[in-house]
Amino acid sequence: MLVVAIDSLVPPVGVFRRELEVKLGARVGINAYFTPPSPAGPCQGFPWHDDAHDVIALQAAGRKTWELGGDAASGGRVLLGEGDMLYVPRGVVHRTFGGDVPSLHLSVGLATM
């Protein structure tokens, strides 16, 4: 499940967004991604894609696997747990998978002003 612009719906996230914009000198957008548990095996979030902006993924709850680089064999695979973060530069191809527990991460998009 995707919640676009969660910063406009949850006031503390909106404050965080505005503070990041000032400190980083970048336009910031924040979306939330929830992946339900999948006892049968990994549950794919989005298929391979890239973003036109830098992304900082903040894992808020549960775990999520990130694959980077276009295929699992040539790229990296990172498991984020609660409290972890991952920087994905603009243009890096990636996809995500949930697992056996609910997963929630915030995707902080950074566009240089």
C-alpha cells in the first residue's frame, strides 16, 4: 500500500520534511510504503525501476529487502530492519520485497533545488 505525500497527512512527518528542505537545500517529498506479511514467501513491492531523484529509505517497522542494480546477481541485496536507512542515488535501478512480518518504510525523495 502506498500513501503519497504522507507529510501532508501526518504533522510530525511534515515538520521533518520542512526541516530537511532547509538543512539540505533540496525539495523533499515523503511517501509511505506498507507491505503486509507474506507467510508463503517474499512479497514483491514494486518491480525493477529507478527514480529521477535521490531516495533515502527509512525503515519504520518490520523488515524489507532491497535489491539494487538491475538484477539480484550483479547488484546488491540489503535487508533493512526497524530503524535502518538506505541511500539510493538517482538513476539506480532497484526493487523491494517484504517478508513474514508487516513492513513500513518512508521514502524520502530529494530533488536538488
